[in-house]
Amino acid sequence: MLLIQPLPGIGDMVWHLPAIHAVAGRARGGQVSLLTKRRSLADRLLAADPAIGEVLWLDRQGRHGGLGGLWRLAGDLRRRSFDEVWLFHQSARYALACWLAGIPRRVGFGFGMQRLWLSEPGLGAGDRRRHPIEKARLLLAAKGLPQSESEPVLPVADALEARMQAALSGLARPWIALGIGSSEPDKQWGAARFARLAGHLPGTLFLVGGTNESGLAGEIVAASGNPRERLVRVTDRSIDEVAALLAACDVYVGNDTGVLNLAAAVGTPAIGLFGASPPLTHSARIQCVLPEQGDGEAGMAGIGVARVAAAVVKTLGKTEC
């Protein structure tokens, strides 16, 4: 069985985990082949997930780009002889490729032209603007497929989690992950605020981001005035290692990014800073902090350091560190 989820972000993939697991639950062997884009890092992100039999790459900038790429994609799928596909995207292109590949059962949203190439469209035009999480849930419901997970759950390899725990064992508790990365500038809380937050928090702080945030991590360390051993830079780790680190941490706090969703999915209480995007409501593990009303500041600047620190300390009080 094939499942297509082409949205490229880490958060996008995490959002779809309940749907992926529900579809895999009815597949032979309890596994699906997942077709997605390389930016999702799905091969490492989902390496320990038993629902994933294999990850196939959708290369829109190369092999699968243009009209010729559509035929090549159809050929690639035809050679694998899939008998069923679930398409969690509104693109007509991918539905057409599955039709050309001769996949008999083709389930998807069915918006616009996509409906022509599906054997089983599931949603109506009024659902088009819904959040991806809601569209996935509604498609499963329309096809009578129960969703056993109320929110995303991401397995972490036992061996990797054990190695991470051992590596961190000498560091002062609590272990707090600061999600300093951001996909867009207006979602960035900023080095100065993260540095001030560090001064309010106990234990060991992990500055989590991608390679592009290595400079930002350095700014935070330099501005914080804290002993360097308290702030650990984590900007060069693979996504499965980041997941293992987050699973070991007592709390996550940071920008609205895929890593925020990842922290919640591995079971860590997560505090998200939402000054430039709508707050997320799909996970009970995510606490949203919004700009203070009437304080004269807008966006991320309206989220005060003291208020975030208080939220972290309160969350730590509810967990065993």
C-alpha cells in the first residue's frame, strides 16, 4: 500500500502521523510505502516507526519535474505494483500519476481536478481550506477508518534513546530544550530574548536548531552570561538524534517550528511561542504562549521573557526531573 504526503516540513510529517498509522493498520503487514519529499527527512525521522516499510522520494526539481516527470513518476509507481494509495494532498498531479500507474484504489481529498483521477474522493469543496490535520482526520472518517491516536506519536529507537540518556547523564537536571530555529523571520523570538530566558532557568539548556542556526546559538551563549557548560549547542545533529534528545528532555520551549511538534510527538511537554502564527490545538502536550494583550508590542516581541520563564518553571513542577 502506498501513502503520499508531499508537504515538505518536519512538522507537516509529524501532523500526519495519526493518519499514517491508521492507514498502515489496515495494510498487509501493518506497513505502508511512504512517498514524500527529501526536505521532510522522513528516512531518518521515521526510521524507528514500524508503520513505515520504505520511504520513496518525490523529486519535483529533478526526475519527477515537468510533464516528462509525471510520466516517470507514474512509471516508478507502476513497477511497484501498488494496489491502493492514500493521497494526503490536494494536488491533481499526484492523483493523475497514480491513475496512470494503474493503481486500482485511489483515495484522496478530491478537490477540483483531483476528483477526476481518484476512485474514492472523500471530502467536499468546503473542506479545502481546513488545516492539514483536520483534512486528514476527515478523510479517514469519510472512509470509515478509525484513527486510534488522538495526537501524533513518534517512536524513537530504543538503542538511540539509551545512548542519548548515557551521553547526558553527567549534565545537571532539569534538561531543557530551547527551540531557537524558525522557518520564517517573523516567527523568530530572537537571540536576546533566548539569552535572557536562559538566565531565568535551572539545569542544562540545549540550543536546538539546524545548521543555519549555529551562529544564532553562538550569539545566545555569548549574550547569556551563563557558564558555557550550562548551554549546549545542538545544531549539527541528524533529526533522529534530535528526536532522541527531545525525548530525554524534561521540557521544550521555543519558536513555532517542526521541532516543537517533534518534541510533543516524542512525549515531551512543549511550550510554543506563537506571535506570528495561529496557535496549535492538536496536541495536549503543546502549551501555546501568545503576545500579551495591550502591552504595546506586536508579534513575537509581545511575548515577554518573564512570562515564558514562568510557564517553563510551572511545567517543570508538574514533571519528575
